[in-house]
Amino acid sequence: MHCGLTIGAVSVAAIVDARSGYIFDSLVAAGMLATLAADALEGSLRGLSGGALTFLLLLSLWIFTGGRGLGFGDVKLAAVIGAGFGPIDGPAAIGVAFVLGAGVSLTMVAAGRLDRKDPVQFGPYLLAGSLCDLAYQRLTTGVFA
């Protein structure tokens, strides 16, 4: 797994998304290429399968909702997360992102700081979910212990 490359790419995309409301294809392509190249150097296809799985999961959600509530840039960025974290931890990171995003958004709506129909950039939550998953991986493998 190439979590460092993934976190770097997702961090840049999250900052750009928070400031502009867009996740640009060039950022996604650079992150995906770097992650898959590092994976290929190790002779692995795990990143390809993880990227494809997370992309298809979010693409299904995007199609099901008619593109409302989730931008296509988020779908493509999820593929980078899946490529870096693999077919198990990639979807887990995405799931954590949804939980965090929903919790923060509902809290802000309840506090009156956000209207129910206001757009919420999901890139920062994808970063937060990835960081939570990375921390969980490191704690369970004893890296921080």
C-alpha cells in the first residue's frame, strides 16, 4: 500500500476542493498515476483492484442519486484512495468519510450555520476518512505503540 502518496494527493485535492468547490482531473490523474506506478514497481495489482472497487462503489451511488449530493470529482478521488489503501481499507476510508461528513453537516444544520440545501465540499471529508483509516492501520499494526 502506498498510503503516503495517496494522503499527499488527497490532501492537495481536499484543499483545492475546500477553496474552489472542485476536484480537478489533473490532481486526480497525478495521484492515481503516482500510486499505481509505485504499486507496479512492487509488482502488485492491489492498487488497481482497490481503485476500481472504490470508483465503482461511488459511481453506483452517483448514478443512483442522479449526481445530486456527490460530485464526480469525489467519485474519481475515491479511486485514488482505493488505489492507495487497497480493496478493503479504501472502501472503509470512504465509509468513514461519509460518517464524518454527515455528522459535521447535521451538526451545522442544527446550529443554523448551514442550510439543508447548501453545498458541502466532500474532499476534506475524504481526506479525514483516509487519515482515520491510516491511523487505524498504524495502531493495529503497532507502529505507534
